[in-house]
Amino acid sequence: MSDDKPDDKPDDKPDQPTPRPTIPSPAALAARMHARPVAVPAPVAHSESARFGRVDDQGRVFVTVDGEEREVGSYPGATPEEALQYFARKYDELAASADLLEARLSIPDVSAREVADGLTTLKEHVATTGVVGDVPALLATIERVEAGLEAKRALEAEHRAAARAQAVQQREAIVEEAERIAGQPPASTQWKTSGERMRALLDEWKQHQRTGPKLDKTTESALWTRFSHARNSFDKARRAWFADLEVSRADARATKEALVAEAEQLATSTDWAPTARAFKQLMDRWRAAGRASRAEDDALWERFRSAQDAFFTAKDEVAAAEDESFRANLAVKEELLVEAEALLPVTDVEAAKAALRGIQDRWEHAGKVPRADLERVEKRMRRVEASVREADEQRWRRTNPEVAARARSMVEQLEASVAAIEAEVARAEAGGDTGAADAARGRLATQQEWLAQARAGLDEFGG
């Protein structure tokens, strides 16, 4: 057994630092604050926070705070650098958690209570955990979080007051709309629509009571009294209206009988377009005529619909005959489509354009096709036209000297940038500065990716 292994650890466990409270990761701390998981990268091999500490020849780790050294622990069995980095990473975890708390202050969905809970947990760990890093900076962040927390609490109080004021406005809007509905002239009221809306307003009122901010009793009682009065007035007016409706049904029956007579006269017309419009107008007048009794209304509608069906059946038969006469034109256009589609893919733009012009001229002279086939054939021809047009545009772009010059200039700039960064990497490696070398290699990879894209673009111009 190694002499530097703590006595209270089993022999089969690896060497560990002297017992210290475990610092939760930023993601674990966010979970304790009931927050959504936060992605935190794994600790890097080297932490810059280590510059605030040192390790003595006995393996004890110290941190410098305001010019004074404090012992934070030790890591038996580890090298001085490993021990120092261990406590530096502990600091980084606390600092990341503090930064997370500070960032969450500005998120509206995160409550002051959640931040306060997280702050309490963080302060406990700061007080009980030995770390190496910029401790004053960490404490300054905590102070900013505390100040921001007070501001967030005040803001939430303002929001609650504003929510109550908004709830009063929303209830007032419900009442005012109900009063407008109840105050409509009976002759212009759409009773079904207005009745459905009045019921919806009642549902909205109940929903506000269940889920919205509570109103004071006086305000809510006054608003409910107005709302209830509006609903009762509307129900009374609706009952009176439907009582009067029975009187008007005789007029509706007479009007619809006249409409049926007109429809039966138009049923044999062969003046297709004007008669179709006339039937539409008859239908509009039918809808506006009101209702007779149910039995009378159904019988009149059956006669009206029979006359309408007779006309449109005859019209469709004539249209079908016309479509049949257009089938020869369809055969011509389908042959032209085969000829047009053979131009794809476009290899010779000028030849394709010339051939397509000839096909388009013959297409126009071919005449109409059946309506059922019109969209299909037109779509195929548009696809060929679009492909030829795109090939022409691409040719123009490839031969544009100004664009090609810009692409060549971009490649040259990126090549110079890559060469400069490669030299920077070489200098950093020669000087043993692995951090600078890694950072430069990261930028180099980005520049090389851009360079590959720029070269690919230049290749399109034959560069």
C-alpha cells in the first residue's frame, strides 16, 4: 500500500485529494434550480485559473487571495501540476455556475425564487470548497447576482400588479362585447352566430376565473352584474324574434315559389355562361329569402335543385363533347413534350434555346386540349422551359469576368491567411506554447474550410 494514500480509503480505490465537499457541475446546479438542462463542455486539460495558486514541496495546494495565501487542500499521489489543475478546475466549475446564475437573471421564464435557490446552493459550495482561481472575481459575480436578484423580485412584483390590471381589462372587454351583442337591432342580428359568441364569452369568463389573477370582490361583482344583465337581455330578445319569425314564413314561401318558377324556365337554356351566372344569382336570392315551414321549404328546394341539375347536366355533356374534339390536339402536344424533354439535360444552351423556340411555336398552333389534361401538359412544358432558362443563366454566371475576378481574389486572400496561420502554429509549437498553438490550429481549420469552398466556387468559372 502506498504511504501517501489516506487511511480512510479502501485499498482498491485510486489516489484522491484530501476530503473536500463535492462541487456540483453547472448542469447539476441548474437542475437543482429547476432549470432546463444546460450543456457544459468537459473540463479542458489545462485551466488558466491555476495561475492563482501554487503547490509546496509537501504537496499542499495554496491559493492567493488579495495578496494572501490560503491552503485549499492536497492531492496525494499526484504531480504538483495535476494537483493544482484539480483545484483550478473546481474553481472553474464554481465560476461557470455563478456565470450561469447571472445569465439566468435576464431570462423572463426563470423566477426569482429559482435564482435564489441556486444562489443559496452556490454560496454553500463557495464557503465549503477549496479552489484555486480568481476568488475575488467569483465573489464579485455572486454580489452582482444578489443585486440582480433584488431587482428581479421587484420586477416580478410589478408584473403581478400589471397582470391583475390586465385581467380587469380582459374581463371588461368580455362584458363590453356581451353588451354590444345584446344591444344589436333584432332585424340585423345573426342569432345563431351571436348566440354562439355569447356562450363563448361565458366560457372565457369562467376560464379567467379558473386560471387568471384573482380580482378584488367589488370589481368582479360589478363586472359580473353587467355581464349577466347583457346575457339575459340577449336571451329575451332572441325569444321575441323567433316568435315573430313564424309570421314571416308565409312571405318566404311566396318568394321561393317565384324563384322555383324562374329556375324551371332557365333549366332548358343553352346560353351556358349567362345562365350559369343567373342560377348563381337565384341561389343567392334563395338564401336571402328566409325559411318557410320545414315541409314546404324542403319541397320547394327539391324543385329548385332539380331545375338547376338539369341545366348543369346538359352543360357538362356539351363540355365533354368539346373535350373529345380536343383529344387530337392533346396527341400533338404530347409528341411535342417528348421532343422538348429530349433537350434535357442541356449541354448546348444555344442549340437548346433555338430548338425550344420552334417547339413553343408549334405548341401554340396545336390548339386547346381537354380540361382534365391542361394542367398536366402545361406543367411538363414549363419544367423544360425552366431548365433551359436556368442553364442559360448558369452559362452567363460562369462567363461573367467580374464575378470570376472576385472569386479568384477571395481564393488568394484565403491562401495568404492560411499560410500566415500555419506560420503562427509553427512559431507557437517551437516556443512550447501549446495553448496558442491549439487556438491557432482552430482558426486554421476554419480558414482551410473557407478556402476549399472558395476554390470550388472558382472552379465553376474555370479558374
